[in-house]
Amino acid sequence: MISNGTICKQQLIVVMRYSAILLFFIGIHLGALCAIRAEAQSLSNTRVSVHAKKSNLKDIFKSVESQSVFAFVFNDGKIFNDAQISIDYEGSLRMLLDKLKERSPIHYEQNGGNIIVTYQAQQPAATLTGSVTDIQGQPLPGARITVKELNRSTAVDQQGHFRLTLPAGTYTVEAHFISYQTDSRRGVSFAAGENKSLAFTLQQVVDSLDEIVVVGYRSQTKATLTGAVSTINMETKANEPLTHASQALYGSTGIWVNQAGAKPGNDGTTIRIRGVNTLSGNNPLVLLDGVEYSLSEIDPADIASISVLKDAAAAIYGSKSSNGVILVTSKKGQAGKSKIEFSSRTGFQEATYLPDVVSDPILYMQMRNAAERNSGKQTVTYSADQINEYREGMAIDPSVYPATNWFDIVLDQGMIQQHNVRVTGGNQQVNYTAGLGYMNQAGVFIDNDDAKRYSFDLKVSAQVTDRLKISGAITGNLRKYNEVGYGTGTVMNTLMRALPIFSDYHRNNMYGSTWLYTPGRNNVENPRMEVEQGFTKRDYQEFLSSLTLDYKLPFGMKYNGIFGYRKVDHWSKDFLPEMYTVNPKTGDRKIFNSNAPRLKDWDAYNAQYSISHRLTWEKLFADKHQVHVMLGQDYQVNDNRNFQAYNYGFYDNSLQELNALKDQTNAQATGGSTLDKLASFYSRLAYTFDEKYLFESTFRMDGSSRFAPGNQWGFFPSVLAGWVISKENFFHSRQINLLKLRASVGRLGNQAVAIGSYNSQVIIDNAYNYSFGGTISGGAAVNALNDRNIKWESTLSYNAGIDLEAFQQRLSVTADYFYKRTFDILRPVVIASQVGGLAGPTLNLGKVDNKGYEIDVNYRDHIGQVDYGINGSVTYVKNKVVDIAGQQQISGRYIIKEGYSINSYYLYQADGFYQSQAEIDQASAVYGTRSKLRSGYVKYVNTNNDGYIDDQDKIITGSSIPSYMFGFGAHVGYKNVVLQAQFQGVADVDVYPTANLAFPFNNGAGVTYEWARDSWAESNPDSKYPILTTATDAPENFINSTQWLQDASYIRMKNIQLGYNFPQSITKKLHISKLMVYVSGENLLTFSKFKMWDPEMTTTKGDLYEYPNLKAYTAGINLVF
Amino acid sequence: MFEMNKRKLSIILLGVLCLGFSACELEVEPTDSYDQETFWYGAKTAKAGLTGCYAGLKDNAGPLYGNASVLWEECASPNAYNYDNRLGWNSIALGTHTADISVVTNRWKSAYTGIGRCNLLLANMDKNRELSPDEIVQMKAQARFLRALYYQVLITYYDKVPFITDAPAVDQGTLARTDRAEIVSFLITELNEVAGILPVRYTASTDQGRATRGAALALKARLLLYEASPLFNTANDGEKWKQAADAAKAVMDLGQYSLYASYRGLFSQTAENSTESIFNVEFMDEPNMGSSLDITLRQFNNAAPLRDLIDAYWMLDGKPRAVSIYQNASDYENLDPRFKQTIVYPGATFMGETVKTDGTNVNFKVIQTGYTFKKYTIYDAGAASAYDAALGEYRSPINYMVLRYADILLMYAEAKNELGELTEDVWNSTIKVIRQRAGFTAATALNYPGNDATVLQQHIRYERRIEFAGEGYYYNDIRRWKIAETVLNGPIKKFDGTTIINRTFNPNRDYWWPVPSTQIEQNPNLRPNNPGWGN
């Protein structure tokens, strides 16, 4: 039956496979095209001609085989060999077969390229046929069909079909397959000779109970987990264009991920696990396969899973655990046939929010003038003549009389593409995986804004002897990005300061300024110029090489050692050429920047050496008592060095190397190094009785060089316990698969204190230099007090949780209540300036509580072939400063005070606006000077009624830390199509943006339309904003008050995607095991009261000068060979 | 074979384990900063510590004498206008300032930063193992002078302040304010003592700018003059004027100082550390080593002279325009010769361009009022080099004279006049020489106008305003004379007489700066605040 044609087909497939690989690398997704041919073959449009005289069926089938691509499958037998059939036929194969069926007792069925012909008995028993597929319609070979009453079963064939002959009767038929939900049909009755077909669609059980979860220094099944651990299976994020690994954490319970600015190449997020524990140093510890690493340098495509340890389960990581621990597990080699995976996506990105700035120059000038008059000024910036001239000139010469919208000019869409390939394979002795990734992302600035990432990893594991296994891994990441020369912050500031009257003229490296004078704008900053001219190139390289030894010792003990070397090299080159602005009216040219062309090279080298040893002994006694004992020791050294050199005075813009300038007059160099050491001893004792009672205890001792001898060592114990109620004999529920109670308590540490904080330091800095008689004399000074006795900050963490799995694991619920008390908080305190104007010492100060809960609910099921799932989670966390020795720490708009959240806002209480002069005159107290105030100015509350509105009237309100984090999502799949969406948000969080565009005409900046629409006027007494004034001329309106505190809660559609899995009938022919295409959108919708900028901003930032957040539209393909 | 491997492996593993368990060494010696204890042992390090005490004077961020502080201070007086409310200076001028504006907060902090550095040096200097006892005494005397200067700034603006002379320590953060009189008495004693230690002149060129005997005596003179003035001398104690006069005389009697020949030239790099300079803050064109006067005057124009100042200049005959023989002269002609040496005005030539008021000058702008200062800038009528024309912030090189001899002469004249002792001799040795140096030749301008104290006071006050215009002296003069409510209430005007805005001055509140509210928040013991500023 194997013909030459089949061989050709196989060769073709091989060729196509390699073509597909090639095509991938050029980024064109043509793979799907190859699938179309085979599908086109069907019985109906295969033409055959048969001219048979008294031939048997077998011969007729052979004849047909020679004319078509189909092969016949049948058992040799009487009917096939002996039947005498005469037929003269020309037409479709289907018609032929139907004719043959009429004339002989046969039944046929097409299965791909095969036609299965069966003999139907003369005295037919009942026949049950059917198929078993998954909900995507993929056959499930190997599944079994059982007829319960007869205790008969049969296996499902490669095509997903089955066939059983049965005596007549009524039966219960079940289809079952490992890790799929059993589907049973009751009361299936058969009459004699009746043929019945049943189609079973089985839903895969994500058997979460057997899911392996990586926790501190070991893996556990989810069923035996006693800690509060969030896990992220990266397969679920495979189609999201993650540009930074931390973005995978969005929506995970208990975790606040805040992406403030998505600058390509530098789009890390802030991660807070279960709130903010402490007053500084709140970043969680991140480990990649057991070695400390940076999330910024991990290609999300290389990650298999992420575990986040949120409670005392983190205590095994001791001194760095109090903010939670993020364990990243990379993709590993696996024994088995080599597998090649490709994924590729491309799309574009654009800013989510941009300010609604007044770009009409006439309106802008009128508003500015009005604002100045409202501020008490009697002369205004733009004269009536100038405005008239402008209005008339706009039609004639837009480069002199422009109406420029600078956001439109310097921001645009940016392309993004990501390609990854991974090869995995091996056998029982040696396995490997190798991956290669490439990302190219253009930012939204029109120039000097792009990033590339090249990532690779190679992991090999070899069973050297029966006892020894050696694994080696090398992971490398090169992140190159280019930033605007003045830096993103400065350029965003410039952009928010640019005026519609600035000309976008640009020719010969000269950029338009304006012929109109505006206070504060003496040296016009043309945004296009700052974007296009100069650059900052950064190369961030990081690699991690590790060697792992696993050795089986006698008595069932195991040794595990990890030797890690992590090398970080950050390099940058800043170049700023000489820039010129030109007055569009007069043509006068002006140099914009001094000390140019200038150049700065910077290099930072960090090396991290780590050794980790563990001895583990694990034994199961009497089939019930599982004992686990582990002893470990880690040592880590971080050696950080950096160096920077600067020079200026090149003749022109063509040279960009330090050594191109031999003149060292202006050269500057700086550099430094720090050394940080951490030594640890730890152990774990775990005992499980019959997988019912779970008990675990850990302790860890850490010593850190960040503290003075005597205070270096800290002790961090923990106890965790679990009770699997559903395993108890008394617990009878068919609906509940798992019910587990968990509890944990532990002490976690935090050493997030600046290196050298305990040292009393005298600093050398050019700020302390002074010249005597024109000669520089080197100076030194103390800039901070210090406390030599500082010690570990620790957190007592309590957690109680419940895990529930029900309805055959369709529903899963996890709920946790947690309470964390952080004490001996390491905090640089603010002290009164009278103490030498010094920064306060870092002290162990006070206590902070974080209490909250998390609930996570998942439900998935199917209705026929429609598979769906919904999920939702909410985290509430509130922190409270319990004790800071009765002091209050005020810094700017924030206060830390007992009884309130960390960094609550501390503001004057605004109470609307003065509606009349009489109201001002009669006020018992005013802020500022009464004679200056006018109707429409902000009114403040004299909360203590003492006749003065001063600092004592400030109130504590709002918070820069959200109390609620939530996420929800849904997916629905039908056959091969999957649609899913995930939403995410935070609530009860406030921001306080100030300066350009947040305040009107701030320091010569423009204004947003909202001020035109909704500022105070007699005709608009209930306005959102006070009367239009300039921030400079009426500071009374812009002091730190509740007027400007804004709710930054939001709900955002983080991701929506539509995917199509090609059916196996197609992929199989291509010898591909999986082929998927999809389209995906990120951040497409955001709902928030805060409209000025993306609400997902740095909540403690006092201005809006951040890179925009991005929304992305991508399409991609995933392919597995 | 396998057995051997196994044994070998066991040994290796054991070795690795031992290595690991022994590697717990946690000592790290910092190599990027000095330890406070050992820092003072060496000669070079201790000298660097003293340099740090001086550096507080020029600190860019601190509004003492660095950046363009002296010019912005001028804007709190009727002399100039700060349109962009830099550090809150314009709020002070308008009388709308609050206790949290930047200059109020940061001048307090900067002065204490300097005090803290001096205190730290004084507490540790005796530990030095390399310098001679005499060098140590000299260095301590310099630090004591600087500490006195920082305190003098504090009490001038804030009246009572926490008084600290020990090395900084956390518990000083709760100290309350000490009466000004107590601080003054300490400072006088200190300055008398250090005057006895400090040299009259430094011979080495690399020591120019250090505190001298004259500096100590001149600072004492200023302190005592302020103490004698109406705002400070609330009891109207005449004896204080005598002390002030004596202190100024003591500087004159040193015989070290004289007026520099050229008024315009005095405020240039050539005249640095001239015989007129008693104590100056040293600047140079190096990163963070300069002031920002040039860019402020050239580009920002946020210390723009007001019409009121221009109108205050008398004519060449030493009389106000209204009574002058030159009363019909055009706006900017036949004025006090110091006018053109101080002010850039419409129609003048500056940086190679004719000064225009519409903002179309290429190298500079005088758009705010039509004027800018040229005193203390590197610019003049001639075109500036491309480098100079683009000189940035913190790069202006000319030293700023905190105390200069003309000031001493006018202090003496003022104190003498208040005592009714401003004789012709005193006149001739003070006001006359200053006017001669300014370029006056008319006898009506130079000769003693008689012993009418009111007339003489008018001359003295004229001299102080005009001689020191653009130097940041006048704000304190109008405060201590208690005339601010007269001269700071009303409209301010541009060159063409148009009103910019109205200023107000609340005499019950605005003579003293408030203790910064941020400081009261940190240290509630600083309450009560100054009158009118809350409890």
C-alpha cells in the first residue's frame, strides 16, 4: 500500500519543513500555506473510472488506489475476494463507493488518506462506533472506551476512532483518558443490528494537584503545598508580546505590578508583593534557577514557570525574603525526541495616553494673558498686536506662525518584533536545550528610541555515573537600546513644556524657535531637536553560568551544589552635538547648548559569585510517613565597579570617541566600587503523614557585610502546616476534590540598606571643592549621620489559607488571609536641618503592619465543543505604621506617622474656590496674603481654627500605594479557535502630578484644554479647576493641597487575543506537532478617572515626565516540530 | 574503577563542602570614602575638611552666595524684579510668601550645613597627627570665622535660631531657638578671638580668599551695624551705634584696605582679591565651581532692574534729577557715573548689540523690564566670544565680595551719623572717596553737605543703594532701616513706566523670615514662629 507517491510526499514535507525554518528567520509566516494541499483531497472531488466485469472488490479497490491518493484499509476475507461485481463507472470516488456499498455488505469510512472498508455481518450485532477528540477537535489516540455493564473496553485508534460490537441492550459508555475528564453516557440502548455512533469530547484536566511547584530549594506538588505561592505557567502567556519578564506577573494574586513608562529596552516594572512592608527597599528577591538574577535580563520566552513565595514559605531565603521571593524556572532539556519550537510575532505599539494640550496658538496666547491678569499682573506677555499679527500670519506662513502639536510631531507608532527558537531533546543520560531569541522594538519617539535584545541559553544535563549528575547552564542576554541624547525624562519635560507657537522648522540641523518672547523661554527647547540630535546608546549585557552537581550519597542522602557566576556589564555612550535654534521670523541663529559637542562613556561591571550546597535526605516510612531533611549553606559575593569619563570640545559632530580629543582640559572621570557579601546556613525539616497532615519547618541564619561586626547575623525561622481535609475518612464529597487548610508563620529579613550605611563616611566631591586664588582645593565633607548599630530589619509573616478544588477540578478557589509585621525597619530618617544640614542616619526604626487577603477563583468547563473559563482575583492590603517612636517623618508631600499608611499624603485641605471678594475679606484665615487673593482662588481649610493656615492645618489623606489589586479574565474556545481576555487594575491609590501640563503655564510651559473648559469663572462656579492663573504667578493655588491629589485607580484590558490552532489533520501532514497563529492586543482599553496621563505611573512621582505607556497590536505564530 | 571514582568524588565533594562552610568572611573595608574617625589624622584630609567649610558658601543648591542668590536677593528690594519667582524670591517681594518657599527653607539649611561642617572640624581638629599646633589653631580660626558668618546670615533673616557649636549629633534635632542677643554675644567674642589669630594677609596665591583678621573685624562690624539698626535695636540703644562705629573703624585702622581705582573694574576677574576685597566667595569657570550670574543676567533676565532703581540714580552734580542742573537731560545721560557701570539699558550697547526691549537681541534678553545688570558679569559693551556668550550655569568666574571696603566706609559713616558725629573729616574719608572713585567730579557731589543728620542720612542711604546696586545688600538695608513698608508697597514698573504688578509689605510680619515650616514639622520645639507666621 505504500506507493512511490507517499515517499515523494514525505520528501516534500521535509523540504517544506526546512523552508519553513528559513522563512521564519526572515520573519514571514508562510508555514500555514503548506497545509492547504492535502485538505483539498476529498472523496467527492477525486475522479476515478472503473470498468469491471465480475471482479472482486479487492481488485476494484486496487484500481482505485492507482488512480487516487487514497489507500484502502480492509481485512482480506471472503466478501472482498469472492464477491462478483460488474460495474462501469466514471465519476467521483464517493459515488463509486456508495454504489459498491449498495451491492455488497460493506461499510466505508474516510480517514485522512485512508479509506477504511469494513464488512458488515449478515446477522449484525449492534455496533458502536465513534470518535474521541479533545475540545479542539484533535483526536485522542490511546483513550479508552468502556462499556461498563459488559466490562468491555477498546482503545481509540490513531485517528481517534473506535468500534465495538455489542449484543443488543442498554449500556453506560465511558470515554476516559489520562489527565482528561471522563465523559460517560448513560442509557445508550442498541437494538439488534443497530449501528450507533457516539462522539466524545474530553476536556483536559489541568491537574493542578499534581502540578509541580518550585518553592525554596525544592519542588513540591501543589497538593502538598503549605505556603502561599502564586505560580505563573508561562505557556498561558505565550502569545503576549512581553518585553520584560516582570510583565508576566500582571494579574497574579497578591502582586502589584506597576509599569511606569514602557521605554523600549528599559521597561522594568515595580513589583510589590502583598503591599509595602517597609519604608525603603521593597523589591522582591529574584532567582533564576536558584541563582540571584535580574528580571530585566531574562527573555520571557525562556521561562517555563514563575513561582512567587508570598508568606513564610519565603523564610528559607532569609535576609532577602521579606518582600517576597520570585523564583524563575527556565526551560530545561527533556529526554525524548528532539523538539524544535518557534515563535514569532510582529506588531506595532503606540502611547496609551497623551495630554490634551492646547495646540491652537491664538487660544494659547489668550489663555496665558488671561492667566497673568488673573494672577494680578498688569502687563501680559502677548500684546494684542502680536496676537493679531499671528492670526493673520497663520494663513500665510505657518513656519513663522505655526500651530504646532508637538506630541503629534515627535511621537509616532513603533514596530515591535520578537522571534524565538528553542531546541530540546536528549535521552536518559544526557539532555539539552538551547534557545535563541531576538527582539527588535522601535519606541514611540520618532528618532533615537529603539531597543534590541539578543538572548541565548544552553543547558546540558548529564548523568555521569549512577550517582552523579552534572548540569551546566549558560544564559546570556544582550540588551541594546538607544535613548534620546538628553535622556527620556528631560525630553518628556521638554515635550510637555513646548508651546504651539514654537516652529517645527528644521533644516540643516537648525530647528525653529519662535519670534515671540515668553517668560521662562529664553533658550527655546525644540522637542524635535532634542529627539533627533545626539543619542545615548546603552549595551546591557548579562550572563549567568552555573554548574549544578547532584550526587547520591549513601543512606538515601543527596548532595546538591550550585556554583553560579553572574556577570553584568552595562555600558553607555552619550553624545550631544552642538545644536542651533533659529528664529523663524528674523532668521537669527542661536546656539542652544554649551559645552558641546560632548561625550560621556560609562561602564559598570558587576560580578556575582555564588555557591550553594545542600544535603537532602528524604524517606517514606510505612508508606505513610514522608520525611524530608535538608541542610544547606550559601555564600554570595557581589563585586560592583563602575567608571565614567567625559569630555567636550570636539570641533564638530563627526567624532564621537573620547580618544579623538587629546585636549584633556575639560575631561572628567569618575568611578567607584562596592563589595557586598552574604553568608547563609539553612535547614528544612518536613514531615507528611499520608499526604493528609503536612508539616514543615525551616530556619536560616544570614550574615551580611552591610552591617558592622556584631550585628551581621540574623536568624529567620518558619513553620508551615497543612491539613488536607478532603483526604480524611469522614470527608465524603464527590464534588470536592480537594479541601486543604494551610497556615504559616515565619520571620523574614530585609537587608535593603545602602552599602556602608553603618560607616561614618567623609565624602569627597566637587561640591566640596573650593578655589583659593583661582586654584582648586580639594574638599571633603560629611553629608549624613550614621548609626553604627543598625541591624537586620525583619518581618513576622502570618498566613492562613484555604485551597479548594471542586467539580472534578473545574472550580478552584484559593483564599488567604495574611498579616505581616515588619519591625526594626531600616530607614534613613529625616532630621531637622539644624543638625548640620545632614541627611539623617539609617536607623532601625519602628514597626509597620500589612494586613490583607487574597482570593483567587478559577472556573473552567465546556459545553459541547465550546471550552470556556473564567478567572478572577482580588487582593486587599492595607498597611499601617504602628510605631515610629512617636515621631513623624515628613518629606515633601508625604508623611510617615503612626496609625497611617506608609507615605500617606500630607496636604493642605482644599475646600473649593473663593466665590467672591466678600468671601475672601470675611475669611477668618487665609493661606498666603489676603490682598493677593481673588475670586476663583483655591480656598483652604483652617483645620485647627487658630487664625493661621499653616503647616499645622495639613491633613493626612490618600495613599500612593493601592489597597486593592484585582484581575479577571475569560477565555472561550471552539474547536481550534480560542479567544481570551485578561483585565487588571488597582484601586484606592492617589497620585500627585505637578509641574508642566499638570499645572497651567508652569515655568513657561503650555496648558491643557481642560483648563479652557473647566476653570473657575463667575459663570462656572462649580468648576474642576480654580481660576486660570500661571503656576509661577499664583503659587497660592498650587501648594501641596488636596486640590491636586488625584485618584489613579484604573481597570485595564491588559491583553486580548484570538488564536487559531491548526488541526492535527493538517499539522500531521507537515510533520509539525503544533501550529498556531494569533492576534493579540495589549493595553487596548483603560478606564480611569485620571485622564492627564496613563494612570499606571510612578505613584510617587511629582511630575508627568515619564516615557508613555504603550498599547500594542501584534500578530504571531507558534510552531513546534 | 567505579569504586575509585566514587571515593575520589566523595573527597572532592567533601573538599567543596569545607570550602563553602569556611567562606563566611564578611569584612568589607570601604575604599571610596574616609572613616570619620581617621579622617582628621592626616594633614591633607584635614585641610580638605576645611575646604569643605568654605565650599558651603558657594553651594549651587544652597541659596547663600552661590548660583545667582545675590541677584535674586536684589529682587526682594525695590531694585529689581524676579519674574519667575525663583526659589520664591518674587513672593517675598510681593509679600505673598509662605513659610515653605524654597529660599526660606534652603537658606536655613545651607547655613546650618556650613555650621555643621565647621563644628565637625572644630570638634576633631585636635586629633590631627601631622599638622603643627600653630597650623591647627589657624585652621580652627578659619572655621570659627566661617561659622560666625553662617550664623550671621541666619540671625539676620530668622532672628532667633537654634544655637549649636558641637559636632552634629541626632539629638541636636530637637533643640529650640536661642535668643539672638546670646548668639550675637558669642559671635562677637569669637570674632574678636579669631581676629587675634588670623593673618592680616596671606602671602601664597593659593591661600587668597581665606579668612583674614580684616574679614573677622569686618564681619563683626556688619553684625554690630545690624544690631544697632532700628529693626534689630528695638530698644534704640545708642551705645550699639558706637560699637558699630568702633568696629568699622577697627577695620579702617588695619591700614590694609583701600578703594579699587575703577568701579566697573572692581567687579571683574582682574580685581579679584584686590585691596578693596575684605572677604569674598571664590568662583571659577569649572564645573560646579562658578556662580550663575552671567547666564542669569544674559539669558534668564530674572533679576531685572526696575525703573525705580534707575530713577534713584542722582545726576552728575550729586543731586536728584528734580533739583539737578541736569534735570532735562535724556533718560540715561548725565547720571551718577555708576549707572552706566551697573545697568544695561535700552539703547546702550551690550555684548556687541544695541539693547532692544522687544526681546530680539540675539545674545541676551532685557524683556522683563528693559534692563539688566552688568556689574559682576564678564560681559560689557563689546561682543563676547562664542564661549563666553554661552557660559552656562555654575560657571561664572568672578568672585563675589561678601565684605568690601566701601561697605566698611559706609558703615562707619552711617554709625557716626547716627551718633551725630559725621564730621567733614569722616565724610571726606568715607563718602567723598567713594564718590570720587565712582567718577564724580562736581564739588556739589563731593563736598560735605553740612552736619544735618537727616541730609547726611539721605546721602548715606543713597550711597548704599547705588554703590551696592546689584550686590544683594539693599534688601537687608531696607529691612534694618525699617523702611520696607514704604518702599515695598506699591507698583513696580518697567523702563517705559508701565506697571508690572503691585507689591505689598506687611510690617507686622514681613520684616523677619519665618522659620521654615518643614523645619517646624521636623522639630516642633522651634515654635513659636516669628510674629505673623503662626503659632
